[in-house]
Amino acid sequence: MNTRYCIINLVGHTVSIIIPNWNGVHLLRRHLKDVVSSSEGAEIIVPDDASTDGSVEFLQNFFPDVKVVSTRVRGGFAQNVNNGVRHAAGDLIILLNTDVEPEKGFMQPLLAHFSDPEVFAVGCLEKSLETGKTMLRGRGLAHWAKGYFIHSRGEVNKTDTAWVSGGSGAFRKPMWDKLGGMDTLYSPFYWEDIDISYRGRKAGWKTLFEPKSVVHHYHEEGKIKREFTPTDVKRIVYRNQFIFIWKNLTDPCMLCSHIFWTPIRLIQTLFSGDSLMFQGYVLALQKFLIILKHRLIQCKIYKKTDRELNI
């Protein structure tokens, strides 16, 4: 444990804040001081995914009391987060992206929910700056339709949520560990937080949304938009959608619906001139055997059906 930031006890729990980083020194310069000032003394860990922009040196020079966990080979978002969680001493972990600034006092409302032992994760209210407008995010809606998991942004006036964002949310570490953490099948990014939230809910645990825990999320500063084209991102999102369905959907009728509708959807997108869904499908097929392996492992702890998880 470091000298300045220590594991603190909040609402009967110890807390670690984890900020996964990849070549985000410009974001750390802008936002990390706000995390520190809002952390109330919690342990702060920055797992670094083989950055080459001086991120580690910056942290060592200007934030020597922040614990840095670095790797030499880039593994993607899920692997980097898992690496940070492994080094966390808290029984509650708060994940914050490097492009996120929390408001002071954001922790207490967020963590108060963990007095309920069935709560797995709680999400923050994100004031997300997008194309010059502020969108309120953090609560997700989701349902199964024609064998596909359809998710969307929900209104922020309720406390239930289909998933908790990996960029601004708190998770109970023993449950996280039981689930095996984020699944690296989704590397380099997207769907990891939807996946672990879904698995947690299917195991019988709760995911909640706390509108009083406010963070500011500057999406347009993030590394994904800077390093990947919209075409690359869309292809990966399609691939990961298929991975999610094949790994998590266990209802026989809904699986049959997915098998029936998938060729139709692929043909429709090809005729519309969009080949990215088909490309994503092929990329997912290349991982099919490892997807089945992950599916068999995680099914052992499921207690709820897919039909019970619509929000």
C-alpha cells in the first residue's frame, strides 16, 4: 500500500479506484487531479496497457502515491481492467475511464447501495459531452428480440439498469472474482461491461443506477475515437454482439430465434451495402470454440433465465 492514499472504510467497505490507461497521458494530466480530490482517501490504481506516450513516467513523477500496474504487451481494455482489479485491496472497486471527472461527493451515494449484500454493481450518472451537447447517461435498457440483445440509453429517473458502465461504476470485488472478471474475448473494447453485468444479473445479483453520483465523461477525448476509425469500431461492435449472444443466451426458444433470424439479418445488411455486420459475424465465428468454452464455465453459476432479465 502506498503512503498517501490508503484503503478507507466507507459504509462498512474498503474501496479501490481503478483507472485503466492506454496512451492517455493527456487525459491523466487533465482529469486525474479531480479523481484524487474526490477519492476521499481511497486507494487509486492505474493499470497501464503498455503505453508508449510517457504515461507511466508522468504518474511516477507527479502522482507517486498512485499505484501503477504496467504491462509490456498490450492486452486490451478488459485485460487491463482485470489486471488492476487483481491488485486492488478494496472489497469494492470503482472503475473510472481516463476521460472521466467525478464530482466531489460522488462516492457516498454510490457505495451506500452495497449495504444490500445482493448488489453486484452500481452505476454513476454520466454527464456526457458529445458533439457539443451534454447527454445524461448511466442507466441502460435492454431486452431480447428475435434472438438479439437490444440495448439502449434509459431515462435517469429510475434506479434499475441493465448494465453498469465499466467507465464509471462500482463493483463488489468478491462477486467480480466469482464471475472471472471482464471477458477478454471482447478485446480490444466494447460490450465487456454489458457482459459482466448480464452475467451478474443472471447469477441472481442486482445492478443499480445512482443519479446522485455524478461524473463528467468527455467521450470525444477518449482513445477509441482517436485511434480507431468509425468503420473499425462498428465492425468490432458487431463481432462482440455475436460473441455476447453465443456466450450468454441459454433459452432454447430464443436461441432458435437467433439461428433463424441471423441469416436474414446478414442478407439484409449485405443488400443494403453494409458488409460490416457480415465481417463481424465471420470474426466471431473464428472464436466460436473458445466462446463455447467460456459459455460452459459461466453457465454453472446462473440462477435466472434470459427472459427474466429484460429491463
